[in-house]
Amino acid sequence: MRDHDQGLLGRYDAFFNDPGLVIVPLDRKVLEHATTLRAQYKLRTPDALQAASSLTTNPQSAFVTGDDDFTRVPRLRVHRIEPDH
């Protein structure tokens, strides 16, 4: 990390080691859903992939983000957080 922020690095480590974290493979179903979401809701490609991954694997799951763009996707259960500054 550029700024050698050990606190931030620790938070990333905790996040990626959380037993509730689900890693979703980018299979054809997710990619096709992402393409549709990108076109319908004008999402950037990375955002469309994240939304499609969530909706494809567990539509009832919470999608936690600090990005307002995801609120455009009607079936995505967005939980908006404010980033620490």
C-alpha cells in the first residue's frame, strides 16, 4: 500500500478473512446478467459484475456499498454506508 496504512491493511485482511464472505465465480450466467444490468441501468462494468454476482447467487442477500450507483438496480438490496474519511 502506498501510504503504509497498517490500520487499513488490517481492515482489508479482516474483511477478506470473514467466514461470511462469499467468492462468486464469474460464470456465463453472471456475465450475461451483468451485461443486462450494465445496459439497463448504465452501470460501469465492475459495478454491473458485482450487482449481477449478488443477484445471481442470492437475491435476498444484502449488498453493502458506499456507491449510490447501485441504488438504480431495483431488485438489489442495497445497504448504503458512509466511508470513513
